[in-house]
Amino acid sequence: MTSSASTRSRSATGRPAPRSRRSRPELRSLLTTAIDDLPGDYKTAFLLHDVEGLSNPEIAETLHISLPAVKSRVHRSRLFLRQRLADYMRAA
């Protein structure tokens, strides 16, 4: 008896293959729009941390804000993006 997970096609990495190649451009567009929709302070912190790779202390120094403020902004931006992507995945 095989599970449904084992009957799905797998990529070269052994992970389940993406549902559809057509959805990648759509997902990329959604993510770009969701990042653009972030409030300015959250967007800046997110981009500096998760795209540019700056550490929290580096961001705090660059933006002249406290370390807890950086952590909060990065966390809240991720929550916002996670919700937007979850809404998309439920609809797909």
C-alpha cells in the first residue's frame, strides 16, 4: 500500500515536484505585489534583512532605530507576506 505522497512525481532533489510551472510566474508576481504593498518601514526592514542579507544590528544602525524595532518590523513583514501567500495557496 502506497501513500499519496509517494505517488506524486518528485524533482531531482527528491522533493515533491511543483504543481505547475505556470503557477511560478503567478506566484512571483503575487510575492512582488505583496512586498510592494508592505508599509514603508516594514518593506525597508524586510528587504535589508531577507534580500540584502544585513543583520539586525546593521539594519538598526543603518535606519537609526532600535534593535527591537528592527526585529518587530522584520517579523511583522513576514507575517503579512505569509498571510498573502496563504490566501493565494488556499485559492489555488
